[in-house]
Amino acid sequence: MALVNGILLGGVLALLGFGMNLMFGVVKIIHMAYGQFVMLGVYLIYTFYTLLHFPLLLSCAVVVLVMAVVGLITQRFIVSPLLSSNRLNQLLALAGLILIVENFALFAWGADYITIQLNLPIIQFGDLFIRTSFLMGFIGALIVLGLLYLFLKKTYVGLAIRSATQDMEMAKLMGIKPASIYYITLALGSALTGVVASFFVPIYAVYPQFGGSFTVSAFIIVVLGGMGNLMGGFISAFIIGIVTSVVAVVTTTEIAQIVVLVLFIAIMIVRPQGLLGEVS
């Protein structure tokens, strides 16, 4: 049971880490407010669905587009001015974005936990019980990851993004404009926070500090897999998901988080470049 839930959780975590990994691979920034963007997405879905009475699927689709625009704004007014700055300034600016998003959520929606009540059935296979919300999130995440794979492999824009990830200077010689790729990458990565938020809606209640743990989770997935390595992030997401689920069943959720962090530190000591990262 715990193993199955860990695998299901790993699928959604893989999608969560993909966006942050993509941003680092192309733009070379660590999006410190990535989990807060997911939190904002959940709040917006709640607003469209509960307060404005949009259908749930339409609410999710609109929020994906809204978060893509938020990504463009972030690129224009925060990331672009700091591209030539040192890494510390970038981290501090994006860390400041955490406070902006969390305080905006506190102002707009208050400090109470907010949830969308969906009556989803429990699926039973013999002695195995699976929450439909987890299964939907897992299948949906794999579908989105498959579409992203095709996008990166088969389209001109996708190939341009991959070229920029591997060697930006060579990409420039091929006629690829870095500024355009940066905007596309931030929009795509931020749109994915809206997708993840859509999968989180039937699973979690949201509150202003909701996103912090998911920023940490995404960061661990990215670093553990190898910064900028999308396949490494995919593998590490399932490792984190399975370890978290199994240890939480045997002990507690708090102990599971400690075990994940200890495992992360141990792997970083043995292999600082990550599971599939290249030695610099």
C-alpha cells in the first residue's frame, strides 16, 4: 500500500521538479518561490471555481494560462534585470518573491485553510485501497510529462530549449535568441505550477505557507537528480515519493521528512553532482 502510494506521489513530484529543473537548465536560476507559485495556483482555482462559479476543469485551464503570464512577468521584471548579476543577488530577489506571494495570499484569502470539497471514490483492488485523487494526479502527471517530452523532442521551440540547456553559446551561433528562450522557459515552467496546482486541488487544503515544503521538495528533486538533468529529476522524484510514503507509514510524516533530508545529504556527500549530473 505504502509502496503504491509512493509511486503515485512520485509521478506528481516528477512534474513538480520538472519545471524548476527546466528553468535552471536554460536560464540558470533557482526559482526559490516555485512552491509558492503552486500555492497561488491552488488559491486561484478555488477563486474561479467556488467564488466565480467556473466549471472545475475550466478553472484549472484558466489558471494554467494565468500562471504562464505570471512567469512572463517574473522574467521581465525580476529575472531579466538580474541575469548578469551574481547568483546570490538572484537567490535573494527570488527569495523575496516568496514573501510577496505569501503575504498577497494572506491579504487576499486570509490565514484559514481553504479546500475544495470533491466527492471522489476510493478504488479497491483486493486488500489495496487507492485514493482516486492520487491516481488521477499520477496519471495526469505522466501524460503531461509525456507531452512535454514530445514537445522538447519534436518541435522547433523544444529543440531550441534543449540546445540552450546544453550549450547556450552554440545555440546563439545557430540563430537562437536567448531572450526569447528565457521568456518561453519561464512561461512554460510557471504554467506547470498551474498544472501541479490542478492535481493538488482534490488532495490538499491550501493556506498562505502551503508552498514552502513544495519548494524544498522541488529543490531536493532537482539537486538529487543532477542540476538541469531532466531524467535525473524524474528518477529522484520517484525515490523521494517512495521513501516518503513508506517511512511515513512505518513511523510518522515528520520522521519521513527527516529521513528524506538525511538521504539527500548522504547522496550529496557521496555524489555531489547528483545521480545523473556531470562532474564539472
